[in-house]
Amino acid sequence: MQVGIMADSHDNLPRIHQAVEFFNEQGVALVFHAGDFIAPFVGRELRHLTCPVVGVFGNNDGERTGLRSMMRELGEIHDPPYFWRHNEFRVLLSHVPPGEVVLEESADVVIWGHTHEPVVRREVGRLLVNPGECGGWLTGRATVAWADLASREVRIQQLSDSVG
């Protein structure tokens, strides 16, 4: 199963648009969002995805009622950490890094955001992925990730500097 992974979009609609285009081009079956959507109007761009979104709230997601309403149309949103299962794949979706959340031993993949820095590493038989920040506000580098859950292949994708 090929999935898109994003986090920390922080209301940057042009970058979210680029991420959606990338995920649609890749033909992903699902997009994970590891929090900090910020406002419900990000749904204007996310609704162009050709697949559902599974997300968790981040520390800056204050308008939770509006985000829940938006996500009913697009997929689902949960309080973190959220344990997602699909056939043999077990994903732990969080906003904070693995050291700050109790890890399920049975998680094959752990996804988080919050630090705005991309990370792909393997440890203790699991894949750990932070896609970096989709919004690009903090680091100046807007990134998302593409992953094949079956092969555990992951690619960090930098979004274009030209927006508009």
C-alpha cells in the first residue's frame, strides 16, 4: 500500500496544494497527516485528494470542532496517538516524536511531526517517519513523504520553491 505522509501544514494553502498534487500523481491510497493543520479552511485544498486522509491533532490545532467537521468529508481525525490498522500494517500516528509518546510494540510504522525536520530511520524492527513540515514556515523547506508500507520504502519529497 502506497501512502502519502504530511505534517505541520500550518495553513499554507499553496504548499498544501503542491502536496495534494504530488500525492495524486503518485497514486497513493491514503494520506496520513501528523497534525498542525491549524484551521478548517485547509480542507479547500485537501478535498482535491483522490484518497482519504487519516489525521491526528497537533499542539497548534485549536479549532478542533471545525477540524472534525472538515475531516468528516475527507476521512478521519483523532486525538493522538492514534493506532491505525489495515490488513497486516500497523501504524502509530502521533504529532510528537516517538520519545514523547508510548510506542505500541506492535506498530510497524511510527509517523510523527512537530519538529519540522524530516526523519526516516529504522530501529527495533519498525520504520520511523517524520515528513518534515509541509508548510515550510519554520525551516524554509517544505517537505512531505511518500511511502510503500509493504516494502517499507520511504522518500522525502521537497515541494517546489515556486508557489502560485
